[in-house]
Amino acid sequence: SVGEILQAMGVARIGAPGSTAALALLNDAVKKGGSFASSSVGGLSGAFVAVSEDAALAKAVEDGDLTLAKLEAMTAVCSVGLDMIAVPGETDAETLAALIADEVAIGVINHKTTAVRVIPVPGKSAGDRAVFGGLFGETVILPVHAAGGSTAFVGHGGRIPAPLSSLRN
């Protein structure tokens, strides 16, 4: 459990300030350990923050400590992106597109792989429980704050351009 590791590192409430830094340290250790152990390490390695598949992360969501905004911040340092996160079924397509665009931007700007497994759960609202079964686990539906607030932006379409590497800060 990534959540339990973060707690063992001293983050008593996952989602509190310091959670992203602890996740970055964990990810760094996993990647360096893997490269030390084998000269042919490839693919994705590191910490995946799959909310419904990790009981400690799901509990942090249920407690209100781990929010969608904090999860998005954590994706800048974890292995993939927004993963196994349940949102209200009435979340509009434009808001989902904006979430995906945010992850694309994080991936492009940081030169990393990102993905989105956000699950709109029909008939469920923020705070309700969703049970996916088996290894997919269960979690509480996260609210999507300011849903619909980016409709005009995503309506423009387009792409996230590659950054200028020479002007990085």
C-alpha cells in the first residue's frame, strides 16, 4: 500500500502538506533501487496512486484529507496519473476533458508518462461509496469542485505543446 508507506514515512494524514514530497522521495527510492538492482530496468516503475485499489488512500479520501486537487498535485511526482478515482456520475464531459487536459499538461511539461482512470459513477454523488469489486476495490466518490468551470476552455480544443527545455526554471 502506497498510502501505508506514506504513513510509515511520517505523513499521518495522507493529503496533508508534505504528502507530495513524501511520494516524490518514495518514487525516487524505488527508481534508484531498481536501476541499482538491474542494468535492464525498463517500463513504468515507482509509486502508483490508485485510490480505490489502496485501502489507506481510499480511507484518506473518505476522511476528506485527500482531495482531487491534492491527487492531481501528487501526479506530478508519482508514476502515472489520476488513477482509479470515482467522481459523481453527473460530472459533465467537458469537466472530465479538463481533468484529462491537466494530466496531459503535467506529463508534457515534466517529460513523463501520465494517464487518467477517473470513473464517473452513475447515480452516485460526492460522499457516496462505490464498490468496484475484486482488485479494483472501493472508495468514496470525490467531489469535483468548480465542475463546468472550464467548458469554454476545453471547447477551444487543441493540444499541449512541448516545452522549451532551455528556459526551464
